[in-house]
Amino acid sequence: GQFDLIFDCTFLCALHPDVREKWADRTVSLLKPGGRLAALVFPICDKEGGPPYALDADLVKGLLEQHDLTIVEEQDPVPEELRHSPDNPFGAHTAFIVFQKPQ
């Protein structure tokens, strides 16, 4: 990988659930050893269909922990004043998780 930091600002929710593992594979491959992925996870809710497709923190953690990324920071949910799209029609909340790739 070539990047010290990748910021995923609600990108994963736009991808069909069938390609989530490919997203994880590619994202991890772009990180340098010791690099970090900062992920803004949204929408966390029970909605059907998409995009945006509903996510949850455990789903994202599962996708990345299988690549041996560790969590270095997690805020779930983020404070209301900081959440993505606070007036969203889904009643969804947002999580912020920072993962680190092993050295």
C-alpha cells in the first residue's frame, strides 16, 4: 500500500452489499503497514434497499478485522451535532471508527 491514511466518508453505503468484501480487500491493500483507515459509518438503521444501503458498526468491523486491522478509536454513535446528515429520512445515526493496519 501507499497511503498512511484513508478517510471513508460514508462511501461504503453507496456500494451494493455484494461488493463489500471487495471494498475491504481494496481499501486494506491501499494502506501502508501501520496505516490507518478512518471510517464514517452511515446510515446505521434498519432500512431496506439502497443506495444508501444500511450499515452497522459490527458489519464494518467484521469486514476489516478479517484483514487483521485493529480498532484504535471508536465512537458509536457520534454526538448528534456531528452525525452525517442529521435530518436524514431514515432516522439513522453515524459511527466513527479508526482502524490500523499491522506494521
